[in-house]
Amino acid sequence: MSNTNVKGWQSPNNLQDLAEFEDINLRILQVCQRIAESQHFHPNVILDHQAWVNISPPGASNKLHYHANCHFSGVYYVSLKAPGCGSIFFRDPRVASRMFPPPITQQTDFTAEEVRLRPEEGRMYIFPGWLEHGVEPNQSTEDRVSISFNVRAIQQAPLGRS
């Protein structure tokens, strides 16, 4: 994954190895395990993840991007001063979907090409790694601090096979 942070800072992708982040790493894996089960992932998968810190001072943003080679991506907002900290947005990557828009009278999250969410401190947002997303510029006077992560589901060989 390339660094998509504009005017901000990202730590190395190693929070999963640091004892200070054990609680958030466990929470990430627990929530993703529940999502995997709800999506009928094979029962003998193990979840592997990488996590990193983002510090976005006033004016910083994240360019539109996606995360390859993972099943889930997400962000946990540690500290933000709303309003003005910048919404996270998700964009439908299917260019063909714009060729034949539905005959609607009002956009919904289901029909919109792009959905924006105002982040909340202490909240985790998880989405498919292939979903294009970004974060608007931080227009507050304080740093926006978050932890981002990627999770892969790795299928283990059945018992008795290697």
C-alpha cells in the first residue's frame, strides 16, 4: 500500500507487533472475525492484520485509494475535534455503474456513487479492502488521530493435511 496521507504522518505498519496496542489489535480481530462469520467465510480461517497510526494535522487529508491484498480494511478514530475534522468517504469503484443510473427521485446510500460519513471519536469503521475511500481535509484546529488496518483471512489446511 502506498502512503495516501497528504500533509499528515503515518507510522510503520507494525502496531500489531507492539504490546502497547494489544487491546485495539484484539478488538480489530474480534470485530473482523464476527464480520467474516456473518459473510460465511470458511470456518478454519485465521485473521492476520497490519495496523498503523495516522496523524492528520489541520489541512491534512487522505487521497482516494483502496487496499489490495486484504479482505477487510478499517479505521478507528482515536481523537478528533468535530466539526471540521473531515468526513471519511466511500466511492463505488464500478465505473460501469455510472453508465445506467437508476430512475430515482432521491439518492440513498444504496444508490449513491459516493457516501460520506462524519467520523466519531472512539468508533471503528470496517469495509471491504477493494472499496475506494478517502478522507476530506481536516479543517479543525486540532490533529485528527486514527489507527488504520488491513485484515487478511488465511484459510488453514484441514486437519490431517499439510
